[in-house]
Amino acid sequence: MPHQHRIIELLDQAERFRSRISAGDVNQADLARLHGITRARVTQILNLLRLHPVIVNYLRARGYIGYGRAPTERLLRPLVALSAERQLRAAEEGLVGFREYREGGGGAFRAIAWSGG
């Protein structure tokens, strides 16, 4: 399997964090201590779970090295503050190949990158 981009690793970590919190094993402060990161960083990682599922699926489908550059977490962060519909609109404008992916014509993407728009 090709090496996955950092954004996929962060999405996986966010899901693990959510599972542990939901199970009542830990809280965000505990996770921060366990992972040697700040509570703010735990929040940033968990906020990735607010991305629209279509965007997450797109990132997962194309988030492997060999499919081009994946958007960075920093460039995706503003999306989590948007409504679901606005997230999708912003992704169509800013993620290379997202519109084609969403319309089902995904095929061969040359690159995945946030254009910053």
C-alpha cells in the first residue's frame, strides 16, 4: 500500500481520539498529556471530524502518495467553521478534482491541492 499523506494520519488520529473520549476512557486534557501535545492541538485534530463526510471520503480516496499533493490540515481548518453546504462549495472551488470526484467521474487526478481560494 502506498504511503499515506499526513492529513489521513490526522483523520485516523481524530477518530481514535473521539472513540476514547466517547468510551469515557479519557478527556481532551488526558489525550494531550498522553500524546505530549497541547489541549489546543487535541481540539484542532478533533475539529477535523467536522469536515463534511464527502470531503473526508475524497481525502481518504486520494490521500495517498502517488495521487499527488494532499491539502494540508492548516488549509482545511477554515472549512470546519462552515456549514455543510458551504464546505462542499468551498471544496469544489479549492480542491483540485473534488468536483469531478463528487460528480462520480473521479478517475485520474493529477494532483490534490488546496488552491487557497
